[in-house]
Amino acid sequence: MRIPRLKAAVILFLFCAAILPGRAQTADTNQPPSWLSRPISLADALNLALRQNGSILRGKSDLEAQYGVVVQTRAVAIPKLQVAGNYQATGETEQFPFPNPPPAQDQTWNANIQVVQAIYQGGQINSALRTAKLTKDQALLQYQTVIADSLLLVRIAYYDVLSAAEQIVVEEASVKLLTQELDDQTRRYQAGTVPRFNVLRAEVELANERPKLIQARNTHRVAKNNLVNLLGYHVPPNVLEDVPVELTDKLDAELYKVELPVAIARAFESRSELGALRKQESLRKEGVTTAEGGYKPTVQLFGGYGGRNTTFNNDLGRVVQGAFGGAQLSWSIFDGLLTKGKVDQARALHEGSRVDVQNEMRSVELEVRTDYSNFIEASETLESQKKVQE
């Protein structure tokens, strides 16, 4: 009787082990995440975006990849350590045509280790070092651009949620007011003091206002979903329509003054995307220097230590070894116009990068002018609505 009971106990244990984790996981899934249970300020939203925003995380990966390019670019100026070896066996032998020749060898080997340092490559070494620095600076500026754009989107989304919430309050007040107006006109009509037309007009005005309230609530829901997405959160499956996120900041309009010439000059100086294009122009200029290096000779120094089997004995254990060193020069006198093609391409790319900088400057200026005009419009509209609010 003990064996069946033991089997039953094992089966019950396995059943519980299979079921309980699933139930625990379901219970955890149904629980709302911690970020839904606490209010979020604008500063909290910006900090969360810095840690979790998808664009910022991707920008960080791109920055690390560019650092790898920097290491590759500097490699041309760093000494190379090379190890080489060779073993050969052959069935062909040749007899020397003189008395007492050395034994014919059917196996040979050699091995060496050497350091090679390029000391001149037509200006390419110094250009590579400058290129590495420019690449690093450009990568940082591009990463700063990603961060700035992402945080700007978070700010806009945060204030969109606040604005949509205030719009709901406005529309609810309008619906409430028009409902009271309809009730008032209905009582007046029942008392015989106003015609039926007044009641119909109040009903139409109320019917026209309710869709605006519905639209305002939908805009609020969409704005919260957009904010949560920019913060890098995944909305739980059990949250169907309205994301229950609560914001703590208020929709205030602080006094802000700026002059257009100052704003344009500051944008030209501080916009990271413009700085990245300037670095790109410098990189293209270094590309011309690198391409023109193909017209010039290259000089390398080398030194090392090696060994091989002796030529005068078939014993592979008899080793001839020692240090060696020297210099080598190479100069491609004619390469089928390959270097000329590279130089022409590099110069064209450099000229194109200069055009890109000018185009971006015009785009930045246009953007600043447009935003400045919109800022004036918003300020004047806010001032004009103070009397309406009163």
C-alpha cells in the first residue's frame, strides 16, 4: 500500500508545481505596475525617459558603436605585433652538382614574431588621429541631439495631457451650463413666457456641445498613451482604454521674453545637430587628405625575433634563431587611376557636406523664426483671453 500512496503523492506534487506558477504569474499580471500607482511630475517623466525611452537607448547603442569606429581609426598609428609560422613537407628533392653536398631536405619550418610601425603614409597617420577625435565629437553631438529631441517630445506629451485634462473641464462646464439653460427655457416654455423655438435652440446647442466633450475625453486618453509610450512603459493588457496615470504639475504660462536675433544666434551656437554637421564637414576634409596620401610613399620600420630549422641537416630540431630588423618603403607609381578616383570622390563629399551645413543653418533659422512667431501669437492670445476669463 505504500507504493501507490507514494505515486499519488508524486503526482499531486507535480500537478501543484505545474499549476501554482501559472496562477502566481496570472496574479502578478493582473496587478498594476508600480508606475501607475504613483503621481508623476515633469522632472520624474524626464528622468524616466532618460533611463527607458527607446530612442535614447538606441542612441546610446549608436554612440558605443561609433566609439568602436574611433578605435579602428586610431589603429593605423599604433604598432602592430605579428606572429607568423610555416611548415612545409615535399617529396621533390634536388642534388647539388658538387662533391659532398648537404642532405636534401624534404621538411622545413620557420617561425617569427615581429613589431611593425608605420612612420610615414603620406599624411594619413596624422589625419587618422584627427579623424578619430572628430568622429568621437560627432558621435557625442548626435547622441545629444537624440536626447534633446526625445526630452522635448516628453515635455510636449506631458503638457498635452495637462491641456487635454483642462479641456475636459471646460467642455464639462459648457455642457453643464447648456443643460441648465435648457432646463430654464423648458420651465419658461411650460409657464408660457417663451415660445417653443427657444427650447429647440437650447436642445440643439446642448447636442452640438456634447460631441466636443466626447472628443476632449478621447484626446486625453490618446495623450496619456503617447506619454506612457515615450517613457518606455508597456501598458498592461488589463488596462483597456484609459491609462490611469496621474500627473502632479500644473498647466501654467510663465512669463518668458526672448528677442529673435538673440534666439537665432543662440540656435546657431548651441544646436547639436548643426554641430554634428560641422564635424561631418571636417571629417570629409580629412577624407580628402587620406585619399591624397595614396599618391605618396609609405615607410615602415620592423623588428623581431625568429627561428627556423637548419639548411644543412635533416634534423628538424636543429634550430637557427636570432633577432632581425629593418625598414621597408613602398610607393605605388601608377595604380590605374584608383587614387585619383578616391580623391575626386572625397572632394565631392566634402563639398556636399559644406552644402549640408548651409542648408541646416537655413532650416534652423526658419524653425526659430516660425517658433518665435507662434510664441508671439500664443502670448497675444493668452493676453486677449484674460478679459474673457474675467
